[in-house]
Amino acid sequence: ARMTPHEVLSAKMALFSKWAGRETSGGRDAEQNEKVGGVTHSAHQFFLAVDFAPEPLERNPDFEDEARRLGIRAVWEQDHYHLQPWTWEKG
């Protein structure tokens, strides 16, 4: 089953309450998405993705495991994690 924006928000809050860092990007419209170089059918445009810069700024397998338990895919992108539902399908 697909996660709703509310379920993603709940998972995000659970992660952010446990791990230090800051959200660097959240929901955005198509124009904003294009401006930041987002993919065409980005989960950000559906309020189903956030970017998170952990402190310290490094990959953390424990964070990734916790995200997975909450139904969130945590993709390390060198300077932040891109977080979106495991069930996300483009479009």
C-alpha cells in the first residue's frame, strides 16, 4: 500500500526526533522542482519526500535501518539523505 503524506510526515517526525540534523528540502511544486534539478516525477512534488542533512554529515547505517523500519527509503547523496516511501512509484 502507498504511504500517504500524513504517514510520511509521521515517519519523518519519528526519525527527526531521534537523529540530529536538519531538513533541507520538503514538498515543492513542479517549477521549484525543476529549479533545483529534481527528477521529473519527484516524490517531493507529492509531499512524499524530504531531504535531511544529518549531524555529523556522514552516512549512517543505523539511521538507514530505522528509516526502513518506518517504511522509508533513505538514499545517501553525499551531502544529505533523500527520504521517500519504499512503496514510491513515479507518477
